Amino acid sequence: MMILYSAMIVVGIAAIAWGLPAAHRLRSPFDILAALVALAGLIAALLGALLVLVPGFFLE
């Protein structure tokens, strides 16, 4: 499971790295999607970091 959580961190950082510049570069309806991808990347990276540092956080 640690590999999955580490992958969440990597994918989250990649989504942030793509989403932030794309949110400023793309035209109007697509910039919102890029901003949502950046937000989802932030959530995934933080959740992955939490699960790597505190194993079993969501278990009892």
C-alpha cells in the first residue's frame, strides 16, 4: 500500500505542476478544468502524504 500512497503524492504533484500554469494559459471554459485538476492534485498529494506518514489513519 505504501507504493500506492507514494504514487498518489507523485501524481498529485504532477497534476499541480500542470494545472497551475494551464489555468492561466488556457481560454475561459478550459481554465476552470485546469484549476480543478490542480485542486484535485493538491488533495491527492496531501492525502498521500498523510497516509505515508501516519499508516492506518482512517482505520479505527
